[in-house]
Amino acid sequence: MKRIATWTFYGVGALAIAYLALYAYAVFTGRDMQPGDPIHIFRKPDAPIIPVSQRHCERSEAIHPPLVAL
């Protein structure tokens, strides 16, 4: 049982070190963001334009069913 706990401890430590290494990579190689910089969100050029009045998600009712008064 001690051996399993030791290897689990090593595994968690290795995951933590890998996470920190990826974080450091992202910090040092990422773009500098300044307050006020625009956020660029790209979409397909051939995507249909949906009017605001029709932007209702069918999934929203499946996730959050409408409330019914009892």
C-alpha cells in the first residue's frame, strides 16, 4: 500500500510540474495583452447571418426547461 501511495505522490507531482511548465511556456511565448486591446474572435466567412430576434438556442430549453407555475 505504501508503494501505491508513493507512486501516486510522484504522479501528482509530475502532473503539477508539467502544468507549471506549460503555464511558463504560455506566459513567456504569448502575446502581450494591454487593457483596451481588441479581442479578435474569428468566424467562418461563409457563416449565415442570424438576426438578433432569431438568436434563440434550442439547447437552452433542454438544459434549462421553462418554469411552470404549480
